Amino acid sequence: MRIRRQIGIALLALIALAITMTIVHTIVISPKSYRIHHVEVTNKAIPQQFQNFKIAYLSDIHLRSQKDITRLEEIVKDLNQQNYEMVLFGGDLYEGKVFEDKKVTQILNSIHSSYGKFAVLGEEDNSNSSQVVQILTEAGFETLNNEARTIYYNEAKIRLIGYNTEASAALEKSDLYTISFSHYPDQFAFISDTSQYHLAGHSGGGFIYLPLLGATTKLNHAKTYNHGSYTKNNATLYVSNGLSIMADHSYKFLAKNEIVILTLNKS
């Protein structure tokens, strides 16, 4: 009986410790930490010349304070240590008013990219769209507004499309392998007909994500697609967890902030 009692006490202590560590990680660590998440993209339509072409994707930075700008500097330094050819930004640079625009421009301008820097706006950007577009433009980003661009590399080409938050229909399909990106994940419902691979943010990965149960928070425009990878019509969607929490959703669990780096591979 004594041994059983000691085992029971030990198990309760371990459970209490696990719960405490989970709470600390969810409230204190997870909102600020982030990962570099590598994703392999394999498709027979990818030109052989684009083998190992890498694309870095950032979204949902949600700048609200000076501390966020300092954190953004650290994120960009980490990004610049990675190998990639192109950078995409999926929207929501600020959450609220634009501030320290020159400093933010300087930080984003320091992101290196050999084959272009492209962006779309999120719903948080739309209220200050002219200021945000100016920051992005001066930082070397081209903001796409339901527009396609042809990307040339090693004498081959693919197509890139950026959709705005108001988009309700896809651009015309192309014979070129097509990568698209938008802020809202649920736009994948119509984009999947014309793009082989799509990137989106906005959802925060559900903020609190529970295995088997899924996302506990499903924002508007991320009701259907909100965490990880999905496949539809032979197209793939990857929903980034973003790089920050939001004012109304200040905790994260199993939805770690991330920079996504895609690597293209011809199957």
C-alpha cells in the first residue's frame, strides 16, 4: 500500500508539473518564440531548372509596440541566415495605427532576395493601406493586387499570383506551374482550380490547436482552412501560423509562430 501511495503521489506531481509547464509555455514562451519551418513542395509540373528553388513566406507580424519592432529585427536577422531565392509577405504588418514607419522600412529593406520580394495586404493593413504599401514599396516589396507575375530562373519560368482580401474568383489558369498566396486561407476554395500550390496566413494556426479536435479559434475567412496543409483539386494549401499573436488572441498552443521556407522539387 505504501509503495502504491508513493507511486500515486509521484504521478500526481508529474501531472501537475506537466500542466504547469504547458501553461507557462502557452502564456509566456509561445507568443514570442518562432521556428523556421521547411516545407518540401513536389510536383511534376515544376520545371527541372527550378529544382531546390526556395521561397521564404512571412505573415501576420502584427506590430503594436516598440518591443515588436525590436523582435522584428531579430526575425529578419534569422531569416537572412537562411538560404532562399524569393520572399513573400502574406499581410498584416501592423495591428492598429502605423508607427515608426522609417524604422520598419529599414528593417524590411534589409531582407535580401535574389529573385524578388512580393506582398499582399491583410485586413489589418487595409485601414492604413497607403502607408503600408509605401513602407513595403520602399523596402523593396512589390504589393500584388489580384495580379500575376512571371518568375524567370535558369532559363525557365513559373507563375506567381497575389490575391487581395476582396478576391472572390481566381485568375485565369496558366500552363505554367503556379504558386499563389493570399491573406485569407478560405480563398483556397476557388484558388485551388488554378494554382498548384497556395500559401495563406491570417488564422494564427487556430492559436490554441488541439490534436483530434483541431483549432479552438476559427477566425472569419479561416473557418474551413486554419492549420497546416490541405489538398483540393490536386492543389495544396499551406496555412502559416504567422509570426505573432493578436491583441484579442494573446496565447498560442501547438500553433507555433513561424517563418515558412518552401523548397521546390520536380517529382
